[in-house]
Amino acid sequence: MKRIFLSFFILSVGIANAQMGYWQQELNYEINVDLDDKKHILDGDLELLYTNNSPDLLSEVFFNLYWNAFQHGSMLSNMANIPTRFKDKAIGQNIENYKDDEWGEQIIEKITMNDKVVSFYIDQTILHGKLPNNIKPGETVIFKIKYTTRIPKLVERAGRDGPEGVAYTFTQWYPKICVFDKDGWHPDIYVAREFYGDYGSFNVNITANKNYLIGGTGVLLNSEEIGHGYNDKKITHKKGTRLTWNFKAEKVHDFAWVADKDFVHEKRETPTGIVLHFIYKKDKKSSKHIGKEKFKDDMLSYFKFMQPRFGTYEWPQFTIIQGGEGAMEYPMATVMQVRSDSYEGLLGTAVHEASHMWYYGMLGTDEQQYSWMDEGFTSFAEDEAMNVLTGKNIFNPHSIYLSRFSKVASVPWIEPTSTLANYFDGKFPYQMAAYMKGSLFLVQLRGIIGENAFWSTLARYKKDWAFKHPTPKDFLRIAEKESGMILDWYLNLWISTNKYPDLAIDSIYSTDKNLTSISLKRIGSMPMPVDIRITLKSGEELDYTIPLSSMFGHKKDFILLGPWNYTQKERIFVLDIPLKDIDQVHLDPESWTADINRDDNVWEVKI
């Protein structure tokens, strides 16, 4: 009865979405796994309730088997051989140097759909199955998979015996169905970067030795039985028993968990009821910062900062859990290394990963195609939050990326931000495109459309596209509606090309005692609107804005000049102000534009 009702609900949602021109598949996982920590094996039974909300007949299916990447000869292990000046040797060489008992594998013993056998073959991290029957539009089917996972020594985010001594990190650890959307199937062989998953629910039962403490995605349903700090009661487990942990997560596209015998578990609650879990090893190095009350207070302050600006956090909990390598986001959780000499460094990492709960978690873009909407938007939020949490409170906290861009904008190896994540020629070009240019996309948009329109754009984006798969055009359309401007030129030039802005004051002169002429020059290849601040000798400041003709609009609360055609390299503006009254002229005074040379942005009276 429960399953019939759920199918009817899913079908209703699918029809409603289709009526609005948008649809996405619905999935609901039941996963039961047993951890053998002597043989480093995870035995699993997976049941997936899958509803086809698309208008297409589906005759095939693809599943991600991510842990097959941890084998000799995989694409992940071959990263060191990519012909690029920025070779990523660490991951590949570590995998190629695996001992016989250290590599990983996911062995699929059987897969069925509605109890009929699905024939399949496996190409590295992708299982390609031929369905016994087509899945019709609106139809719900049940996939069942019996599988065994050989747990690798941790190299990239997942596995056993991590660099900080954490026993097991289970991320991208189960057979995960690939996304089928309006562009078809997305069977992306794993090469160390980015993921894409459909939303659904997870009911996960994990059986392990009773001494392990487990944390990650989801809410623990049987805390009364488990204890381990998930409730206030002290529970003594019977000697020699194993425990089954039952986690439930709704409206997520992934599920991650970590297990260790030496974890401590603490929790706090935000004023809005979000439970924050802090799970880490109790040794001195691990608890140096994460164990302090200041860290927990700062994370509470972080959520207080984020929700009014970026939208409400719509899950019941968030967990910061020690594990993996580096740091990585998963729905309702981050798995990260916590040993750090710098408190601000650890806080910044936690804030970055928590910000992914918005840009990746609740707004589930295809990270392979649009990695900049994931890492870039998150980096923007991180800078905004850290500006407040560290007490700096400057108006524009994005100077690091603005400065870095000015140094690399014209180098020959820079790649368009629209490049697929797996295909960048190395990690550094990827970081410059996804993190830096993705963040600066928002920084510059803020300057183009103005404060009110910008923040209302972010709020509406979250409201309209939460738990869906938005594209760049979906975001841009909201920005256009909120600002009343045309912005497709900006999306195209900044994301799909390597053009960059460089504006300059060419000259300032007087042709009449009551008028001042300002000659501006566009040196860079990317046209951008520009703000000008005129500071009078009286101390009064006048803020002007010069939109591009292509915008068919301008931001408010500025004196309007222009517009400026993108075909013009130079433009002269005449102000009804005597030159003798002007003390300073400043282009882009708040640094919202990624201008690669600011030395020619200021004109001052020579004394």
C-alpha cells in the first residue's frame, strides 16, 4: 500500500512538472549493506523505485560504479598521462602503485527490473544495461541489485585508512543510476571531477561492528537503539553484537557516510531548528580547532548569515565529519580533513563545503557541464560569509579572485569556463575556470544589475529551482526578470570565450568652462558596462553608470550616462560640471568588474 501511494504521488508530481514544461526523474533508494572490516568488503542489496517522468520510452539504463575507478588502468589512474603542462600525478600514480589488497572494485552479481533480469556490460565506472521491457512515460519500475564492493585504500575522497587515520569513508559508494534528462542519459566515466544525480529519497541500513560511530547524510531513525551521542541517553551495547544504523534522507541526490571507532560526536542547533553534527577523532591534532566552541559558534553564525541572503536551508541537519582527503560536499554533510595549523583556514573550508548545500545540494546543476555554477557560486558565497564571520565586513570581499584573474586572464593555457569538467587540461586550468571565473560571474553580475536586483535574483533562483536541475539560462532568465535587462551577451562572453575586460580613462579635459569631457577607452576584448564616481573638491560624490547598448536597461540609483556600443573602442561623455570643481574620477570604484589593469582607472587633479 505504501509503495502504491508513493508511485501515485510521484506520477502526480511528474505530470504537474510536465505541464509546466519541466520534468525530472524520481528515484527512491532502499539500501542494505554489511561492513566486513576484516576483509574490507561491503556487501549490499539495493532496491531502486524509479519513475520515468520523461516523455520518452527508455530501453536502456546506465549506473555509475564509481569505485571501479580505483583500479590499475582506469581513466582516473591515467590522469598523470594526460598531455598537459599541469599533470595531476598524485592520484594516478597512487592508484597505479596499489598493492594487491588495496585496489577497489564494485562487483555486480545480479540486476533485475520488476524481477526480470537486466543484461549488462561494464565499461570502467559505467554499467550499461539493456532493459527486458521499455519503461513507458509515467511508469514506475523497481530495480534490484545484489553487489559486493571491495574497499580501496583511500586516494581520492573515498576508501579506507585516510590520511588522518579515519577508518572508512563511503562516498559515491553504491550503484548510482545516471541522470536521464532532456539531453538524454549522462553516463560520465569518472575522472576525478564532478557529479550529477537525480533527486529522491534514501533509506539506508548500515550494519557494522558496534564500536564504530557513523555519520553523514540523512537523519538517524534508530538513535534510541544506537546512542553514540545521537541522543542524550547513555547506551551500553551488548558484548560482541553488531549494530544496524538506519538513516533516512529526503530530497537528496546522493548519500555519503563515514565510520571510525575513535570518533567523538557533538551537536548544536540553530535558532531555526537545523541540527549541526560535529564528528571527528578525539586525538589532539584532529580536535585542535573543530573541537573548540568557537568553531561551533561560527558555524551557527554561518547559517544565520546564509539563509536571509541565499535562501532557506531546507534539510533538518548538517554534518561536518572528518574523513576523506581534502574536503568534499555531499547532501546534508561535508567530509573533510580537519587537522590544520590555521583556524581561519579550517573555518573557510567548512564554510565553502557548507555553501555547497545551496549550489550543488539544493540547486542540483549538472556539474560536468556547468561546474562553474557549482564551484563558482559556492566560492562567491564563501567569500561573502567569511567576510562577516572574520569581522572584516568590507563592501566587496572578492579581491583575491579579482587580483588572480588580472594575472592569468591572457595566458595561453586558460580555457573557456564552458569546458566540460573532465576535459580541462589539468587541475589548475579547471580551478581557474570553475572556481575563479564562476565566482567572478556573480561578482560582475552584481555590478551590472545592482544590489537589489542581484540579491533578489539569488533568492528567486533558490525559490524557483530548489531540488531541480537548473541550467545557466534558467539562472540568467531570473536575473533578466529581476533587473529588467538583457544579459545573454554577458553569459556568452564570460563563460564561452576567453575575452576579458580592461577599461581605461584616456583623457579628461574641458572644452567649456562649465563642462567636462571624459574620454574612456576599451582596451580589453570584452565589453562591459562601467560605473564612474566623480568626487568633487567639496567632498560630494556623484555616481554615474554607463550601460551597454546590448543591455536595453540600466541599474537604478545611479546617474545615467550612455549607453556605450560594444562596437566602439572609445567613448566620450560630457558632464555638466566644471573641470575646476573635480578632484577625482574613478572607473569601477567598488571593483565589481574583473578589469585586468586598474592603474588607468583613476584620474586625479595634479598638485
